[in-house]
Amino acid sequence: MSGDLDLSPPEVPEPTLFEGLLRYGLFLGAIFQLVCILAIILPTSKSHEQEETAEPADTKGSEQSKKPKAPIQQMRQKPKKESKKKR
């Protein structure tokens, strides 16, 4: 009876280059997704704090350099085409 059982490991073909690239690419994609999810969950308020502290000192300089945006938007608008005939 012990001679009938085959306990040797099954023959598994060696993975090809494409299978290896696919495997590690999937791992990298999963890691990238986790990093993106963590970036959404964890607050990153350090950059906002730095911008808020820098704004009060630059308010006078930035107000003088600002130009009204309304004329620029009016120039970009295309004139409406008139219909040739009304039926």
C-alpha cells in the first residue's frame, strides 16, 4: 500500500518573464493604491499652515500686482453666430 502513494511534489513550470513582470507590477499597483488612500485619509495641513503664515506679509504686494480679470474673460468670449434665416 505504501508503494501506491506518490508523495513527490508536483511538477510546476518555472514562471516566465511576463508572469514575473505581471506579478510585481500588480504588487506595485496595490502599494500605489494604498499610498493614495492613506494620502486622502491622513491630513496634510503642514502646507496650508505655511501658506497662511506667509499671506499676511504679502497682502499689500499681491493686491498691487493683481489685475482685474473681467476684461480678459470678455475678450476670450466668442461672438454668437446669428442664424441665417428664421423659419
